[in-house]
Amino acid sequence: MASYLLRRLIQSALILLGVAFITFFLLYVLPADPVRQIAGRSASPETVANIRRELGLDQPFIAQFLRYLGGLLHGDFGRSYLQKTQVAELIASRLPATLLLMAAGITCELALGLTMGIAAALTKGRFTDQILMMTSFVTVSAPQFVVSLLLLYVFAVQLSWFPVGGYGTFRHLVLPAVTLGILGSGWYARMMRSSMIEVMAADFIRTARAKGLTRARVVLRHALPNAILPVIAMIGIDIGVFMGGVVVVESVFAWPGIGQLAWQAIQRIDIPIIMAVTLVSAVAIVIGNLLADFIIPFIDPRIKIR
Amino acid sequence: MKKLLASTALVLALSVPALAQDYTPDPAAKQGGEITVTYHDDVATLDPAIGYDWQNWSMIKSLFDGLMDYVPGTTTLRPGLAESYDVSKDGMTFTFHLRAGVKFTNGRAMTADDVKYSLDRVTLPATQSPGAGFFSSIKGYDKMADGSATNLEGVKVVDPLTVEITLNRPDATFLQVMALNFSYIVAKEAVEASGADFGKHPVGTGAFKLTDWTLGQQLVFERNADYWRAGEPYLDKITFQVGQEPVVALLRLQKGEIDIAGDGIPPAKFTEVMADPAQKALVVSQASLQTGYITMNLNVAPFDKLEVREAINMAINKDRITQIINGRATPTGQVLPPGMPGYDPDFKGFAYDPAAAKALLAKAGFADGFETQLFVYNTDPNPRIAQAIQQDLANIGVKAAIQSLAQANVIQAGGEPTSAPMIWSGGMAWAADFPDPSDFFGPILSCQAADPGGWNWAHYCNKDLDAAATAADAMTDPAQTADRMKAWSAIMGKVMADAPWVPVFNETRYTMHSPRLGGASALYADPVATPVNFDYIYVKP
């Protein structure tokens, strides 16, 4: 167990180093100059040169990358080029809202997605199944911007049940979380359906039925724990996606999450922020997957950690 | 970015008495009330030496002051922290007499030392100010830029209320520079206490002070009770909410939840808003002093041929392009926008005439046209405008492939000698930093700006015009102002004779505000404090 943990941690560190290198390299070769963006339209050539030197952007690529890594080892993400604020402070200010929306969003996704998936699996091939799968197809392909605006318009502007965007209370959280729940539920529904159908055809389910157990007990006690494994792995990935930010939903509902920060940074080629958001998101995916790997053996005793 | 309007003639009287022709206060204005303004992006910084985007430009104006200022809603210079000033006979030395009793929002009295400190700071390379170059006419600037000096030789403290600034060349735009945000006066001890975070903890002498900034959520400005302009500002408090999608901001404005949608009316909603008389009444429009244009890179064949550039000028249907953006602009044929001093109302430029364009192209040896590339910033409406340009060019046989890229990539390509044959300037260039025609030449049409990394995307270089521009800006005597503007009209006319650009239109700016807000329309479309002059608007009693 300890050696497995160590191996996974080393793997994770290497993955993060790789992500850092690739992102840094892509930003370096990008045919756009962050200094021009900082200097604006009217800067004279010597002003541009001075800013480039002050930021160390006149150094060769490897020197820049090593300096960045050196900073990271001291927990220093650097300062934003345009906001001049510590990137760590910018990320930290967005973290509570991001984590809250992530938890609420994934809860809604699971509540909707798993219900749909199980119901579809149990009615396989029948009308209910077809309707549910079509719905899941629609939610997966629906444009985020349209769904967000539609819910906002109907429930906040027309009916005034919820505030028109913002952050702070439970009522602010409902619409963005439900939007994310609807948009993400399709993936979970489809995954849950196929997994459930597979499990329901297994021998032990037939045995359970033959024992005369109630249908509810067969589904909830015997089928569900076995069918849910791939879903847990998917949650691990979902966490990473949420940590990278859900730009459109955050934007429509004025939710101060990481996505808005990242989007703004990409527009302005604010490299320290882009690097930090990428790394935070990568760390979240790595941790999410690690957690999933550790949780699965508790649900399915057949899987053991070695 | 900043859109500063044309000034009337520069009033450069030898000694200006305080507030000779100042703002007449709105009789209906009352102090009190709070308003909410929304933006999509978080505010970058409130440091006047650094902030250089259209969003923080007016916010910084409300937190800080400079030696010079503009009459609200106009481009007429008026004294600011300097009560008056004297100019030496040769126009090379300015002596500013500071107002007594002005306090920073931390309670300390502002003195001449602060003026020197602020000007030294903005020109110090370590500050990384994008505006440092504006101060290049101050004596000792070069030594600041190359790092061999740590203070400006040309800025001297005479006594606590007198500052003397010596120039290294005559500069007719110097007083405008003293009214730019970059020259605003900051409190030394506050800069030293906050270091690089000064932009988050600004301390100035302005009408408002920052009392809260929750990153990614909101900023709160509260009235500076000690403000030196008695009775101003009118508002008690302004809350800037950030992170709001423009379409949603408009919905909230219509619902009465907010007072000003800072990002303006989204293009998709424009027709709907203007069709409703009640909403239309809340929209303020003002021709902004901006020009949208197509550059033709003289380094790239066949744009090295004058006939080709003239033919392209005749091929573009500017009326149709204006229709594409719902008529939110006026077609133009010259470099300077209307109202900018030096604008020539009689200059018509090239008329739309595809047949003549085709004939001219044939004369230049391109009867079958040619292939080229048109670079464009990839946000609406620019790609749609590029498609219209593409069709117009196709009509005369020119096949232009559209390169729709992020803003920074287009700017990068434009600054390289041969990367971008043609660029549509929309969303990137050009609006004046201060209301003077020289700002429409030096940074975008001069030989120096054609160097790699510059903004002269046509890579147009006419040494005669550069010399004429230098001569025009040396005319610092107020009596010469009319001659100076004539000189600038002539320079801009000669630019169009060389046709490095197709000037397309001048944009109109629209701001919508809630019915409870009062104040002259010009304050909501302020040429200097974009988009809104927060110091003078008020809540109706």
C-alpha cells in the first residue's frame, strides 16, 4: 500500500512537471508577445524593451522555465503581468466560489444523471428508455450559453425566483448549479445506463432475483454498487474540469470562479495566471483520479491496491 | 482603449488664471445617492502609472488628479492640481503653481515633492509604465529610460507649492500629457507601503477613494469628503460589480437592478433597445474620436504600388460596412476623426467606384487581380466586416484570404515587417490618447512606428512628413495654434495621397443608464473619461 502510494505520487509529480513544461513551451512559442499586450498601443520602443527586461522575458526559454520552476518550489506563482497582483492571491480569491460550484454542480449532475441512467437501464429498449436517452443526447449537445441564458431569463428575470447572477447566498447558487447539472447529466446518464445494463445481465443478479428479493433491493443493494465504478472514475476527471473553470456558466451567472480568471488571462496573454490555472486544474485531475483509485476498492472488494 | 476627443484650440495663455472658463454646475444636481456599475472583466489595476485600458481609465480619473484636467464632458483643458502655470518665452520651461490645501485620501497634504516623485516614478523602468514614452520631451527622460538616472533632471521642486518642468524640445502637446492618467500624483508613502500592490491600494487626491476590492466580485468607491473641488463629487458611493456578461447586465439594467452597463449595449440587442422609445431615451450616443481603417503593408507586393493602394481605396463600400454594424458609425475618407483639431471637413478622399478601381488595377499590371491576406481580430463584428471587405475586393478581382486571430496575434503580425499584407484595425486601433492630431501620426504613421513591434501596420515611412510633423509640434506659441492645425491638416492630406490606409469609419459610442440618474449627456459619453465621468453624474432627487 505504501509503495503503491509512493509510486502514484512520483507518477503524479512527473505528470505535473510535464504539464508545466508543455504549457510553458506553448505559451513561449505562441506568435503573440505578452510585452506588447502589457505595453499597450502608445509605448515607445525603449519602454517595451524595459518592460521585457524587468519581467525577464528577454531570457532564453530554458532560463525562463527554470526560474518559473524555482518560484513554484517556493510556492511562488509569480505576479500577474497586467494586474500586478500575486497570482496565488488571485487564485485563492476564486477558490471558494469554484469549490462551491463544483460540489453543487457535480451533485446536480449525479442526481439527474444517475436517476436517468438507472431508469433507462431498467426500461431498456422501451419508450421511457428512448425518451431518456434522447434527453441525455440533447443535454450533452446543448450549447452552454443558450441553456444558461434561458434558465436565467425564465427563472431570474421573468419569474424573479432567483437573483440575476451574483455570488453569496444559496439562492445565487441554485441556477448555475442546476445549469451545470443539466448540461453534465447526459454523460453520467449514458455511462450509468450501459454499466447498469451490463451488471443487470450478470449471474449474481439472476441469483439475487431467484432468491426472491424485491426489485428495489436487487437494484439498489446488488446492482448499483457494481455499476457505479466507472462513474466514480468519471467524477475524478470532472473535478479537474471544474477546477479549470466553467467559463460560460460562470460568465452568465456572474459567478466569481477560476474560469473567468482564466478566460481573461488568455485574452490578455497573462502567462503567470494561465500557467497557474493550468497547474491547479492538473493537480485537481491528478488528485481526483488518486481519490477515485482509493475509493473504488472500498466499494468493490474484488479490486485490491498493490 | 481610450478615446479622447479633440480639444478646441489649445489654450496656452502665458499665465492662466484659475478656472477662467470652467464647468457650469448642473442646477439639478444634489449630493447623495449610490449607484451600481457592471463590467465583465475584473479591473486590472488602479495604479495611474500602469492602468491603460478603457475600463480602468475613468476609474483612475476619479481616484487621482493631475496638474492639468479637462472641463467635464469636453476636451478643453482646465487647471487641475496646478492652480495656474507660466510658460517661458521659448516654450521650454513650465512653472506650475500648486493649489494650497489639497490632501491625499490618507489625510496628508499634497506638495511639490509628490509631483516630482510621481513623474520620476512613472518614467523609472522598474515601474513598467506603458505610458513612460509620453514624457520623452522632459529633460533627462533619456537617462531615466536607459537606467543611468533615478530622477528626472527636468523636474525641479522650487518650493512646496511650485514645480518647474524643463523640456528638451518644444512640445505643443505637453499640457495634454500633464492631464494624462500617467502623470497623476500619487502619495509616496502609500506607494512604498504597498509596493507592487499599489494598484490594489491606491491613494490619490481624487473625488473618490477605494474602500473595498473583493477580487473577481466588486470594487467600492466612496466619496472623498475632503475633496478640493468644493461640492464635488455628487455621488456618495459607486459599486462596480465585475464578472457580468454584457447581455445579462442589460437585462439587469432593464429590470432596474443596476444603473450603468459598463460594457455598453451588446450588438445583438442594439436594434431591440433602440426600437423601444422608453429604452432609447436612456441611451446616450456620441461620435467617438476613433478611426477604423484597413492598412496595406508597403513592404508586401503589390501594395508597394501606389495605383494598387488607390484602387483598393476605391473598391471598399464603406456605407455597407457601416450598415453591418447597425449604423453605429459614420463612413470617412481621412485619417483624423471629425472634431479632432486638424480634421478637414472639405477633404473627401477616394469615392466608392469599383469600375474605376478595376481600371486602375489593370493599369498597374493586375488586370486579373492578385491574391493576398486580410488579418482581423476575431471578435464580433470584426470578422463580419472582414467578409464585407473580402467581397468588395473580390469585385475587382482581388482574392483576400481572411486570417481571423486573437487580438495579440494580429498586433504581433502587424508589427512584423512582412507578416500581414492587410489588416482591418477594428477592436485594436486607433483612438487618441489625448485630443491632439499628433497622436494620430507619431504612433501609427511615422517612420519610427514602422520599426518592428510598432503600430504602423502599413509600414509607411515618408521622411518629409516626419519632418513636417516635428516642425508642427514645435509651434508652441498659442498664437500659432491655427497655423499648427493647418500644418497637421496638410500632413494628413499628404498621407492620403500616398494611400497607405483605407479609412473606413468613425465609431459612435453608446452608453445606457438607469432612469434615476441625472447629468448632461456628455458626461455619459465623456471624450476623456471613458465611458462615464463619475465625478459629475448624480442620482435624481
